[in-house]
Amino acid sequence: MLSVHLPDGSVRKYDHDVRPIDIAAEIGPGLAKATLAGEVDGQVVGFDRILPRQGDVKFRLLTKKDPEALAVMRHSCAHVMARAVMRLFDGVGLAFGPTTGNGFYYDFDLERPITEDDFPAIEKEMADIVRQDEAFERIEEPREKAIAICRDLHQPLKVEHIEDGLADQGVLSFYRQGEFIDLCRGPHVPSPKAIGAFKLLSVAGAYWKGDASRKQLQRLYGTAWFSKQDLDEYLTRLEEAKRRDHRVLGKNLDLFTIDPMVGSGLILWLPRGATIRTELESYIREELVKRGYDPVYTPNIGRVELYETSGHYPYYSDSQFSPIEIAADERYLLKPMNCPHHIMIYKSRPRSYRDLPVRLAEFGTVYRYEQSGELNGMTRVRGFTQDDAHLFCTEEQVADEFRGCIEMTLEVLHSLGLDDFRVRLGFRDPTSDKYVGEPESWDRAEASLREVCESMNLPDLSVEPGEAAFYGPKADFVVKDCLEREWQLGTVQLDYNLPSAERFGLEYIGPDNRPHTPVMIHRAPLGSFERFVGVLIEHFAGAFPLWLAPEQVRVACVSEKFAEYGRQVEKRLADAGLRVTGDYRAEKIGAKIRDARLLLVPYIFVVGGREQDEGTVAVRDRIEGELGAMPLEAAVARLSQEAAERAVRQIAQ
């Protein structure tokens, strides 16, 4: 007997096979017509999927009102797109077609390149398929028959995936729509009529299963929404995102560069960008001093044995640079994480419970070997610097120390106007073997983390099994920028494993005069400076708040006759600790103002004859426009106060 618990608290019981669409039909024909999929114990399933035959399940029906249904519809749209491509091109090999955050893609193996010129024809064919409204039909077949079907369809990539990637699956599923059949686990919407509006976005290269040594495929990206209005709003946001692209703004504003002679994914901070980073570092240092951290420095390489002990090598060997061979018995690795080095600093001398907590902080540079296709300006790099810290404390101190780390992260985010965020607790997946340590330690760590976070009333707190670090659970801060895009930035992680006897064997002498194992906390409020600044560039569209702006004020002289007074104004601003540049060129004042605006300088002080005679400046605020003449000292005080308060005033976009 199956008991189905519905969101309204009612329970329906079944002693026969039942599908989501059957339950919807029982409730009412209108709901059956609107149902696109179901959710069983938190897992989305197809409208036609048979529910468990016995037990108790939490169940709800998904319609266009539910965000989960949007992903199901987009996956179906990916199939429609693949079907259209196969109609228009010969010899199309199918790879995978998953959903993404705002759309979907499908990887194709075909000789003739797809270009943007092909998009109208593909979209027209997709529209015809949607209009025909042929249902998505799920088919399940035994393993050998599934392989035979893929061979008959001349789909060698699917055959390989069944033989290798799905080697443990005895029964496999396909979805058929008209003449199109694809190996797919689903789920799908009942028919294409659920696809409201779609558009192809781009095409790029991709390797089969992400392996650069394998066949190169063509990845066709698209998006789909339940209404034309939703699609249009998304496309508008997409255009705004292009305008804010940190790679373009970074070049236009002279913030950073990447040079192939240095290497892909390695950031060269230009002076203006380095100023932003320096201000962030100074701010973090102030917070560290307030909160009792000790600064440390560690090298950029370490012996492979260090990372073998920590578990970073070989657990993450695929994402690390190859070891450097010094001698037959001596190998070094570019530092993938700072924590093993901080552990060795803790271990460098005996510790007493009176010494704890020990809080070690470093702006530590680490290296990851990201695939070239995954690199993206500052937000996905191969070398980056973390505002990293590791705390070593007693079991009794865990709650207060973890809370302090979260409070610091909240303080940093609020100081930058990043107030729209959620907190995601990453716990281990008990069925996975990628985690180190005993289950009891994990249970204790997860319980401590959950208790602290719930006591702080953190926004949109959620738990995601399988998202923990390999050594412990964590709290990630997922921030929304002004375009509603989510970025995982700050993180705080609780670790009972690396200090353990099985790993580094860390100890402190307790009040009982016996050795005990400390608990370790990893935390980074910003995450990495590269990624964080890349996100800030896009969030502010390059128009940084005054305290972060690389150039805070530009002094612009109406003519060269007033250059001497302009330099006096410039010096007064510099003496007040403000970052100022003077423009004394033989150019018209309009050109000088335009140039300063192009660099998004927060304030422009215009000086001419009247200002010189009266000891004033004509103030132009990037946000409020012309403020008129102000006494120089009043203008300096205004800017000094705004910078000191780290005020965040958003420019109208």
C-alpha cells in the first residue's frame, strides 16, 4: 500500500500503480490539464512516472507556477531543438542535452559547423515541432536492447555512454517524440505545448564528456520560458549582463589584463584594479585585527606528501597542476589550498587549551588547473588569492567561533551593499565515498553547524546533501547581484577530520593535562579576490562606491590659467587621503568631464575663475549630478565622510 501525503495535509492511499497525472486527474480535470510533472520526496519526476508501490511519500504536483517545472520544460525544449537539428543536418551525432541556470544546451557531433546564421532555420523547425504537439513518450528497455537501439540509430556516443558511463544500469530509458528517439532519464513535460517561448543564444565548442583528449563537439545553447513576456525580460537582462561583462569593463577601465605570454587564467592586476584589491585587503585586515586573528605567510608550493596527508592529493589531482620533480624522492606541488600550511604552523609548537582559539589569517595565493574551456576572466581562473583563515579551537568553543566567522562574512557583504543572499548548508551524502573521517564526526559537525546557523536567523537557510567539502560540512553564502544572478562567494567550513590522528594529529594539552584534538574552522568571507572583484565589477557595472573606486575624484580645470589653483585643490584632496587626479590638459572642459565620466570617477571638481576667487569647487556627483559650488573644505569633508563610512550609493542604471 502506498500513502501519498499532499501539501494540504490530506493523504491518498493506493494499492495499484499510480502516476502523478493519475493523482491530478482524481483531484480535478483542470489540474490534470495543468500538470507538467510531480515531486516525490523532493525529487522531480515525470508526469507519467509510476510512484513507489508502497510506503509513505511526500508528493506535490508541478504546474507552470512552480520553478521546478521550468527546468523540466527546458529539458523538453532541448529535445525539440535536437530533433530540429537532426531534421536540418545530415549525420548528426547526439551527446547530452541538460538544462542550465536559465536555459539548456545540447552537444552535437556533426561535420558541418552550426553558425548563428543557422539559428532562424532551427528556430522555425522547432516552432513547427511545437505546433505539431506530439507527446513525449517514455520507453524503458533492458540494457542489451538499449545498446542495440542506439546502434540502429547510428549514435555511437550514446552506445559508449551506456557501455561505460551507465555500466551499472540494467534498464535504461528513452524518450520518443515522433521520429525522434533519445536515450534520456527525463523527466519531460507531457507535450511541447507547454513550451511557451524559446530562443537560441549561442554556439560553442565542447569536448565529449569534458575531456580535452576526446572528440570535439558543437554545443548549441538556448533558453525557454512559459511566456513571451518572461523570455523578453530575460533577453533584456542578458543584454544588460553583456553591458556589465567584467572582461569588457576590466579592459575599458584599466583594471586587469590576461596575457598569453603569462598564461591563461592568470590575472595581471593593473594599477587601478590593484587599488580596488588593496582597499578590500585593508578592510579585511581591519576586521581581522578587531576579531583577534594573527597574520601568517606561507609559500606557494609544498611537498606532495603534505597534500597527500590532507587529502587534497590525490582527491583533487585532476584539478591540480602536475607535481614538480626535484629529485627521485622529492616532489612539490603548486599550493591548491592554504589549510595544510596553516595546520603546520599550528603544529610548529606545543599548544595548551589556554592558547585556544588560535586564529591564523593569510591572503594566500593558490593554484588550480581549470580546463581552458572553463576559464572566464576573473571569475574562473588558475591562480587566485583567498582571504583565507583557519581557526583551531576546543569543542566547547566551536559554536562561538563559527558564529564569529559568519558574523564577519555578514559584515563584509553588507559593507558592499550585497544584501540579497541566501545561506546554503553543504552536508555530506552518506551514500558517497568521497568524504574522509568517521560518520560520527560528520554527524557532530553537521549538528553544530545547523544549530549555530538556525540560531542566527540567516536568510533562506537550506541544506544540500552532497555539497560538503571532502573534510567537513560548510555554510556557503550565495549572493544575488543586481541582475538576479547568483554567485557563491563567502564560505565557512567546520572540520573534525584534518586535525584528527588519521590526518595531521593536531593536539593541545587540556585542563586535565592530557592531549586533545582541536576542531578546525576554515573561512573566507570574500572567497577569492579575483572572483569577488569580477562579481563586483558586474554588480556595480564598473561604477564602484567611493571607498573602493580606484580614482575617487578628478579635478578638471576650465582652462590652463587655473592650473595652479587646480593643483592646490588636488593637493588638499590628497592630503585628506583621497585618490585624486588632476586634468590640466589644453582641452575643453566638456571633453575633460566626458573622459572622467567614461572612467566612472565618482566625483568631478571643476575649477575656474569664480572657484579660484571664492575658494570653492563646482562639484559633479556621478549619481546626483551637478551639486553646484561648494567651499573646498566642505567638499573635502563630504567625500572624506562618505569614504570613511564605506557608503554604498548605487548609480541609476
